[in-house]
Amino acid sequence: MEIHEIRPGMSCMTREGAAYVLEVDRQSLLVLLQREDETIPVQVRSDEILAPLE
């Protein structure tokens, strides 16, 4: 997905599974995610987000 399509509060799909977007840093193209199966948020590049979840 493009960085401008990613918004805090949206659910999305990554290579590792479903996740919830906590923060988006448009300048550095980084996204802070909370994955369903992990307790600690992780930071990923925006191009690692595959699609939004409906």
C-alpha cells in the first residue's frame, strides 16, 4: 500500500498476518503496528503492508 492510504486506527494485512495501525510516519515511511498475536507493537516500512482489512 502507498503511505497516503495508511491511517491510524485501520486494520491491515501484513506478511505476518493481521495488524492494527497505531501510528504513521509519512516522512520516514514507517508504520507502528500492533499485530494480533503479539503484545509489543512493531515498526515496519509502509511497503510491508499488503492490504486493508474490511
